[in-house]
Amino acid sequence: MTSYFQLIILALLLLLPILYESSAAFRYYTKFFVYGLGITINSIILIPVFLCRPWNVRNLKIGGLFCRPISKIIGIKWTLRGEEYMSQDKPFVIVANHQTSLDILGMLDIWDVMDKCTVVAKRELFYAWPFGLSAWLGGLIYINRNSSDKSRMILNSVGDYLKKDRVKLWIFPEGTRRNTNDIHAFKKGAFHIAISEQLPILPVIFSSYTHFLDSKRKVFDNGEVIITTLPPISTVGMTTKDIDGLMEKTKALMKNVYLETTAEVNAKFMKSKISGMGKKDEKATN
């Protein structure tokens, strides 16, 4: 005989698809839950694998392979442009705009193209286990953002490693994530190490998420993010006196591409939305 508890569970399971389709807030929290759960499960699975070759930056290529399905499940399509620059077997200092924690999924989606890459992340992220531990074993560099001197010392110490092993160093120069339809002021760290080690800057731009993601209104629809890699910017012959000029030049190039690709994905999203509404009206009429 079926118990009341089983009936309640069955009713909840039947309600979930209805809530997912009818409630934007429910869909928003569900997608972020799936994202967090997927990252957590994959981290637990991959820690023993990464222990076989700890701190090897190629570990995160495996992480990308495991995490790529998460993007499909929560409805994000990543489109990479400029792959020919990112795939070069050379050391670069990658500077990218930072809008949301979902940027991690975009990075993991293109990790196989980057091949050898490490990322500068805030020290607090290390304690977000199991992800923090698996990322550390994958070669991430954690820095204390409250101590600029210590952070600069750590970054300066990896220069020879980057050049010797031809590893790319990914930095978010805005320092913190802000999904505000803009690229904010850059900090100097990435440009300081690029000039001191005479490494090219490789600008990477994520188009805006705002057409499908809004944390204030709790909206998380399906959408596309274009990731654009621009040609490398040489730092040969530059000194610390050139940091401000290099920073402004890089930001201006990135902002132009950001505005262009954001307009493109916004137009696609609106066209898709109008098309979807038309199909619903047609079904209702029939």
C-alpha cells in the first residue's frame, strides 16, 4: 500500500517541471544549484586523479572535459573566437573581464584550446573545498589580495616557470566580478608581470550575460556567451613607465569588442525569444 510520504514525494516530483517552467526564481536557483553540485562532484572525483601528477597545469584540461556537460545542462552556449591566438604554444599573460562565477565554466570549456594555463585566484577560494583543493592540485596560483606586496612577489616568482614551460597565466585585472554591462578599471598586477618578464598580453573578452542572467530579478534563462581572443600585444622594450599606457590600450580594445559581441548576443536572444513566443501563439491558436 502506498504511504502518504511516497505520495508527497511523487507530487513534488511532478511539480518540479511545472515550477521550473513557470517560475523564473525557481529556475534561477535550480540552475545555480546544478552548477555548484556539478563542480563539487567533479572536484571530488578529480582530486585522486590530480594527485597522480599534482600541480600540473594540464590537469585542468581533464577538469574541462568533466565540467563541460554542466554548461549544456544549465543552458549556456560558449562560442570561442580567435582560437588561433589562444592555441599558440607560447607563454602569455591573459587578461579577461570578470562578470560572474559562471566565467569558470567558460574557462573550463576552452581549456583544451589553451592547453597549458594557470590562473591567479584569491586565497579565500582555496578554502572552498573540494573545488579549492582540486584547483590547487591543478596548478592554480592563490594570492592574498589584501597584501599587494606579497601578491606581487608571488607573481614575479612564476615568470621563469611561465617562459620555460610555455604556460599561459590567466588574470582578471578588474579584481572582482561585476555583471553590470561594462568593463571596470584594471589593477596593475597583470601588466606589471607582463612587462617585467617581457611577455605578451593576450586579451580575452566574455560578452555580457545580462540578456539571460539577472541576479536582482532572479532570472537565469538559456543564453550564449561569445569569448573573443584578440591578437597578442607585445611588451618587448617596455618598462614600468609604460604600464598605464598598456593598461589603457588593452582596456579600450577589450571594451570595443565587449560592446560589439554583447550587441550580437542580445540581438540573437531577442530574435529567439520572439520566435519562441510566435510558436507558442501558433500552438494556442491550433
